[in-house]
Amino acid sequence: MANGRGNSTGSGQIVTLIVVAIVLAVGYVALDMYSAGQMDMLTVETRGLQMISALSRYKQETGSYPESLDKLVPAYTPTVSKCPNGESIRYAVAGGEFRLSCPKVVFKQKTYGYESRSRIWDG
């Protein structure tokens, strides 16, 4: 009977170790995705600030925002900023306000962007 009990205890410990290893692996993957998302959000904000500055200067000179970011090149900015995935930053203008955004930034799934009305980055 002592051997039966020892095997049962040993099996329980192995199962516990496997569960702990799985939880740690999942936690590592989630942390890695979070860290990458944070870096991408910072990239979007840094590049977006260049576009916000160019848009502000354009509006000061013309009285309104442009229909597209391409209208800013080369007088207000050398190029249209890119999202972390390589696409140009998305731009939408309506009612005297604009939104800049990049897809798949937050946890590589959600859009992250800036609203000129609220002056807040969100995602």
C-alpha cells in the first residue's frame, strides 16, 4: 500500500507542475503581447504627433483641415507617418475635427487612435 500511495502523490505533483508550467507559459505570452502593444502605442503616438503638428499648421494657414494627409506633403511634413504595421496612418475629417488611427495596435487586435475633439489617444 505504501507504494500505491507514493505513486498517487507523485502523479498529483506532476499534474500540479504541468498546470503551473501552462499558467506561466500563458502569462508569458500575454505579457509579451502587452509589451509589444505598449511599444506600438508609443510608436503611433510619436508618429501621430508629427501629423497633428502638421495638421495644426495647415489649419492655421488655410482655415480648415485637409481632405487627406497627402495634402500635407511636402510643405508641412516630409511624408505621411506610418503605423507600426507599415500602413499609412488613417485619417478621417468631419465637422471641423479629425481622427488619426492605426489598426491592430492594442494587443495586436484593436485600433489605436487620436480624436482632435477630445485630444485623447484611445484604443
